[in-house]
Amino acid sequence: MGPIFLSILMLAAKPTTLIQGGSVIDGTGAPRRLADVRIEGDKIIAVGHLKPKRGENVISAKGMVVAPGFIDAHSHVDGWLLQDPTAESQIRQGITTSVIGQDGGSGFPIKQMFNRYTAKHVALNIASYAGHGTIRAQVMGKDYKRPTTPAELKKMETLLATEVHNGALGLSSGLEYEPGRFSTTSELVALGKVAGAHGGIYISHMRNEDNDVLKAIDELFIIAREGHLSAQVSHIKIGSARVWGKAPEILSKMEAAQKQGIYITADVYPYTYWQSTIRVLIETQDYGDRKQWEQGLKDIGGPSHVLLGEYKPNPDWKGKTLAEIADMTGKDAVTICQEVVTETSKPEFKNGEEVVVSAMSEDDLAKFIASPRIMFCTDGQRGGAHPRYAGSFPRILGLYVRQKHLISLEEAIRKMSGFPAHRLGFSHRGEIKPGYKADIVVFDPSTVIDTATTKQPEAPPIGIPTVFINGEAVLLNGKKTGKTPGQVILRSKRLGKPAY
Ligand SMILES: [Zn+2]
């Protein structure tokens, strides 16, 4: 071959990138090994001892771990990602795929939502559930504070079938929220059957996450068993001092269910505090009842455990705990809670409050983080005071793997990539393997950690310099490239037994 022909050949070849000299942790749980990774287009084409080719883009990963991009199994990036498509807080954590449509709320119809993400070009890969609340609202409108009629349920089933057919991962519910909390278990079983028949799963922010968490889990098991599908507990937690210590019981229930052929998994974020509305402190929603507030505050450890992350009626209260506000104002904590509800019930302050509540025990959290059945999530929202939004994944790697030795790095990576990809039915993602999509994170295992706090909830983590999504660097040597190579991931295969 003459030199001219050779150079034509080289021009015709697609440009490739070689990530050289790193320790590959492949996402299956297998031990790390020194290997180079070659990317062409949006795929990994080779893994092993590879020599750089002439003109190839070479990235040194010496001393670094090269792992599959992380999958955020429960994300609330919906909506704002279209405003801020480069997703800095996600990519800096190594997240390459965010699973949205959570807690019963999803873009509808899902096909149009997917088209919006594709047309806009976003950095992250997106996959979505079909939201139970969304579908319920489509059918029942404003008259939703009751069980469905058989005719309404039929309509919901038809809508859900279309959504799952068009690529939704399954059905998500938010049973502590409106309109989901008005649904009966049998409504959810009927819809579960539809999702399951199309190969989808059921995922739920359950009816209760504190005193009645075990009852809520029993309901999830019933829906899985009678709906003939597998199920996942969203952001699993035990948020009341009255039931602290129950994590082993919950985990053995999950194990026992598996022996009966019911596959139950969960996702967890690595913090002992949650973020929501102050209203969830009262189970009965009887906000005038002081006794209920007193019990609610006691269960989560007292007024010092509740921080107002947002409070539009009075910005002076933002960032302070109920105990601090009580000191400032001379009002007692219950009066403050009631005032917050009254003020934010006014139309001008609608959705004008949010609380961060430290209500979980470190022991329970550690058991969930270590369980092979539990994957990771951020559950994060932009603008909130909760640091999970910017810190969750590096916090697992830095605090729970390196500092506390709770699980091995290989197992943590599996729970961030291979496990969720397999569980959620993502084809050719979640592993470092030839033929797989090149979603890759390069990080320093000796320094990686979160830095976000409730005071600085968007502070970026350290130790994660380079991230590829579909073969394109979105973060390169610590710098955001501004690229938006994210793809929509449709549910791709019938989901069977998850690999643990
Ligand atoms: Zn939720």
C-alpha cells in the first residue's frame, strides 16, 4: 500500500480515544485490574494492554480508577435539565445517567418528553418511569381525593400501557403525596400488572417512611406479588426514632421475598437527613392539632433536627433550625410549624417552604449502604438545601468506602453501575466492556470525596477529573467541556431476576 492510500484509510477511520494506565473496575464486582480502555464513537471498543495509535487522543489515568459512569437511580433533574443541560452537579459526581419520573410524577406523554430531551441536547443520559400520580391526574383531574372507579382504572391502565410500550421503565408512585395517597392497594396492583406485563418494574416512594415503614413495605410486597412484577423501594429510610434499628428486619424481608420469587430492591442516598415539606411531620394532616406536631417533632429527635432549607414568607428563617427560630422569636416549635403551614398555604407563597430533617440513624443507613440489593441515588433537587444533590456518589466512595471500609470499592462501583443497569433494563451500559456505551468515570480513589453541606449544598466534590458520556468527555481534567452527548435510554428488555 502506498502512503497516499494509507493516509486515506486513516482519514476514513473514526477518531479514537485511549484512556491509558488506569485501574479498571468494570462494574460487575470483579477485582480491579490494570488496563487501557479504547473508545470509538459512543462505544468502548477494546479493554486490555493497548498501545496508542498514531494520532490517537490519549488520556493518562495513572493512579486513577476507570469505572463505568454512575447511574442515579432516583433523580429529580426533570425539568431544570432542559434549562441547564450541562448538568454540572451530576457530571462532577461521575453521574452519567439519571433516572427520572420518580415519586409518581413524570413527563406526559413520555414519548413527547423524551423528544424534548433529544431535541434540546443534554449532557446526561435520561431514563424515566411513568408516574402513577401523573396518569391518575390525567384521568381524574381535580376530582382525585377518592379511589378510582373501574372505568377510570381501565383508562389509567391503557395510558400506562402506552407509556411503558414507549420506553418507560415501569410505574413509579409517590404514596405520601397527592394524588397518589388517595389510591388503594388494589388500584396499584392492577396498574402493576400492566407494567409487569410489558416487562416494567414498580418503584415507590412508599406511603410511610417512619413509624409505619414496615407496613408500607408490606404493601409494596403485595403489589409486587399480586401484580406479578418486581419492585423497588425509593430512597429507603427509617425516619423515626421509634423504629430505628429495623434495617436488618427490612433486609431479611427482602431476602425472604426473593426466596418466594419476588424481587425487591431499593435505592438509598448516603445521608441521615431527608428533605421534604414540613407537612409530612404530621401523618393525619391535621395541622391545627398541637399534639400531632409534638409527636411528629419528638419522633424525628426534636426541633433542633428540623432545618428550614427554604422559607419564602420570611427569608430570615431560611437556613435555621426550628430550635434556632424558637430562640430568635420566643415562639415554641409547634407554633412555628403551624405558622409555616398557614403562611405557605397562601397562594403567593405556594411551595414556599422546604425542610431538611435529621431523622435517620447512622446504623440503619450503613446497613442499607452495605446491602447487595440496594443501589444508590441522589434524590436531589436543584436549589434545595440538601447536599445529596451534589455530593451523594463521591460521599459513598470517600466516606463509606475509603474512610469507613463499609464495602469494597469494587462493590460500591457495581452498585453504582452494573447492578442498576441490569436491574433497570439498560442494554449495553453499566460495564467497562467492548461493545458497551462509553459512559466512563475516571477518579482518584485516594482523594475522591464530597464537599457539599447544608450551608453549601452545591459545593462540588473532589477527586473526579474526567467523565465520558457516550464517548464524549463532558468533564476533562477537572474542566467542564460544555458537551451535551446524553441519550434517552428506553427500557430495552424484559426484566427478570436481578443479578446480585
Ligand atoms: Zn421521593
